[in-house]
Amino acid sequence: MARRHSGLSQAKLAEAIGVQRSAVSHWESPQGKNPSVDHLRSVAMVAGVTFEWLATGRGKMQLSEDAMLDSVSAADAILVEDMLELRLVQGFREASPRTRIALVEIVEELTAKRLGRSRPKRASLGSE
């Protein structure tokens, strides 16, 4: 119900929360298992519904505007100014430590090229 209410396909919801589409299908099946608490939290955030309603069926389905603002972590609220930035931050947070290093180096290189500068030499990020 939450997925359909938000207009998401099973594939889009699965992609947004980092699971296979078959997991979403399984959760929605009458014989399927329930998602974990972490997955329920993610579904609630992506679908814009309250966790309590999604997990128990009680309370209001829709998040109030204040609740939507309160549900954004402090770090996201400070760092994120637009949807592209949000995607970048989310991707970085989900990446392995080794991939994070590569991402930072790529962004530094692209920024330096865009600004017509050479990228400053820095100590290896992996040793920090």
C-alpha cells in the first residue's frame, strides 16, 4: 500500500532501499516474510509514510511536513542542498572504504580540470 501510494514500482522501491525487486515482491505477498526493521524504516522514508503506520497499521499514514523535516538526519540537513548532492552523499555513504577513496580522488580530479588547476598532491587517503 505504501509503495503504491507513493507511485513507486517494486523495482524503483527496491533500488531506492538497496534490495532486489524480488524482496519487495516477497514482502508484499500474503505468504511472504516481513521486512527487517531497517528495511521498514527505509521503505517508510522513501514512501513518505510514518514508520508506525507501516509497521503496525496504527496512526496516520502520511508524514506531516514537520515530521518529514524531522526525519532528515542532522548531517543530511546540513550537507544536502539539492537532489544531486543527496545522491552523491548517499552513494558515498553506501560505498566501501576503498571505493570512497576512489570517489574522492575522482571528484578532486574533475574539479581541478574544471577549474584549470592541477590536483594538489595529498597524503594517501587510505592511510588516514
